[in-house]
Amino acid sequence: MKVCKFGGTSVASAEQIQKVAAIVKADVTRKIVVVSAPGKRYSEDIKVTDLLIELAEAVIAGSKYEDKLLNVVARYKENAEGLGLNPSITEAILTDLHARIEEASKVSDEYLLDTLKASGEDNNAKMIAQYFNSVGIKAKYVSPKEAGLIVNEGPERAQAQPEAYVNLNTLKDTAEVIVFPGFFGFTKSGVLRTFDRGGSDITGSIMAASVRASLYENFTDVDCVFSANPKVVNNPAEIHEITYREMRELSYAGFTVFHDEALMPVVKLGIPVNIKNTNNPLVEGTRIVSKRKENNRPVTGISADSGFSILYVSKYLMNREIGFGRKLLQILEEERISYDHTPSGVDDISIIIRSRQLSPEKEGRIVNRVLNELNADDVYFRHGFSMIVVVGEGMNNSTGLAARAASAISKTGANIEMINQGSSEVSLSFGVQEKFENDILLALYNEFFAVTAVR
Ligand code: ASP
């Protein structure tokens, strides 16, 4: 049995939804279909999820929101008409949105935002199930609440709980094709919570793990995963097979094709993931697997992402002070901040943090606490960094790779602010100033792909 997930662009219009139906019809083992909310139909278009966020913000602000609500409904109406569905489905969506606003306004702003965001996938799943039936695919919408997709209570980010996997497992015996909305679940006490943006990938993965699918097909709008961002590197090499670890490292920094949280459920069971193109479904795509065939390239992909800050801390004889690192990280924990890397010297340590978690007040508090409680000599934040990550299973048995990378970076004139290599040696990360990001990506690509190819 295969679980298929169709992303926003795959379900953005009637024409796209028709392609989805054709894909599901073409293979009887495609038994569970997880869908996103309608995404962009063209590059300047707005995703329904973003329209819903605007709607929620207007409701929360107490301003007029009827137009925003009708904008959302208009997207479904257009699709329903294009698919030849009964107009009652659009009426039902209008009623549903009003009901969500009324109910959630009595609860909290956070819940209002969550329930409106989730309506994007929920209403789309209902419409797609109806369309499947109209074209002869026996299908059934299943709600995450009924099915028992249980997530944790807030305030931590929503994550599926162990019982969710047990509950969803029962869906495997359903006769019809299941159409299941991505992106949200319910706490034990029945409160709806959404996953991170792009979280329908996570739902698909939870579902694939729950029903022990033979394959998790993730349909999107590209033929495959590329070895570097095609917006920066012209015609980057295609990746047809990649390991979970490689994909995890790449999606950490900028590879947005597949949500980084979405690997966890399938990795444990070794269920392969196949990234495929809804617009070109016969192309093999990219398979994400636990072990792949070896090739002669040490590097599989190079990713880059901006928006990092560095907290620098130095103290004479830091290396001899028992508990220094723990106390430092505890201060970050108390500010609810996660960190990505902690490269260090004998008397200093740098902590790499996603800047979006920081604010001037938080930074001020952290600096003061580290100075006062840990008696550090010097403490400060710097902003505007990018992380460039060179990834490949073949890296751990090839020598001189770091030297090649550093030399390629030096030719761009950039200073390397940080280097980090995890013990698995599957990745090598460089912290650099944001303005050098694209030049470095190109230089590294040329070093490991273009040059390797002609050698
Ligand atoms: N619709 C949600 C978003 O735009 C979730 C998803 O599409 O995966 O983030």
C-alpha cells in the first residue's frame, strides 16, 4: 500500500486536481491520499493558507473580514466549478468558515488562527473526495479527529503522539481510497493544532508510518531534488537517490522540497519516500532511502540558508570550568531558544541560533545573564549569517574535502566565521556572512560537481 501526499501546487486548481485523480487511478495501491490546501496557481498567486492567515488576523484585530473570507471561498468555488461539482460544496465551505470563527472567537486567538489555517486542507480534502467519487474512484474523506491523529498539548510545536500511530493504523483496512487533510491534528482533549508551515508533508509521513506503507509518495511540482538551488546554480545535477541522513542535512538549510520534520516517522521504519512531480508523474523522481547505491561523488548536495545569528562567549580558562556549557545552554533554554551548532575554542564558544527566535529584549537579557551569572569576559551577538552545508555519505572516506571546500570559499573573498563537521561526517557546515551566500554556493558547486564531472 502506498500513501501519496499532494502539495499545494498539485491541488491549486481544477486542472491540477484532475491530474491528481489520474495519478490515483493509475495505481490501485495508492490507497491513502493526503492533501494540502490549494497553493499557488502561478508565481505571484497567494496560497489559500496565507489568505486564511490574513483572515484570522483581521478577525483577531476586530476589523472587517467578510471580503477576506469571500476571497478564500472564491478559490474553492472556482475549483468546484472547474471540476463540475455540486455548488452545495462551496456553500458548505462558507458555512464552515463562519462556524469556525464563531466557535474559536470564544476560545483564544491562537486557536482561531490554527482552526482557520487547518480549514484550508480540511475543506480541500472534502472537495477532492467528492471529486474522486464523481470520476469513479471510490473515495472517502476521513477527518484527523475521527481517525485519532493525536498531537501534544501546547505550547511546544505540535507533534504526533505515539497513540496517533496506533489509531491511524486501523485506516489500512478501509475499502475506499482515503482522502485525508494534511497539516493538523488534535490534542487528547480535542483541541485542533496545526503543524509547522509546509506540515502536510509531516501528516503524510505519520500516515505512511502508521499504516506501514510500502512507499510514501510525495507529489510536488519539480521532477526531482536537485543537488543545489536551481535559482542560484544553473542546471544543477539531479539527485535520483539520497539517504535519509543526507536529505535531513540538506533540508535543514534551504532544501524546502520536503519538510525536515517529515522524515522522522518514516526513518524509524525504513519506509522509502519518493518525491515526484504531479505535472510529470512518469518521471522517476527522487527516492529517499536508508541506504543508497554508492556513486563516485563524495558530495550529494550543497544547501544554503540565511537568517542565523551567533552568540559569542569568552572566558579565560573556560575549558576547566565544570558545568559552564550546561549553565550557558540553560540560559538559552529558559528563554525558549534552540541552538543549531556550538563550535568552540579552549576559552570561547559560539552558539549558532536561528535569528527568528531572538528579539532585542531577549538578547539583552541573555548577554546580562551570561556576564553576571557565568562571569564571562566577553559576550555579544552578531547577526546576518548564512549556513552553507556540504552533504554526502561519501564524505567520510574522502580526504582533503574540507581543504577543497575552504579553498573554494576563500576565492569568493568571504571569511569563514565557523566550520562544523558532525561526527557522522555526512556534512560539513560553514557559517559565513549572508552577502556571500550565493557566491559561495556557486563556488562550492563548481568545485564538487562541475569540476568533478570533467576530471
Ligand atoms: N498549507 C500549509 C502551508 O501552506 C501546509 C502545507 O501545504 O503543507 O504551509
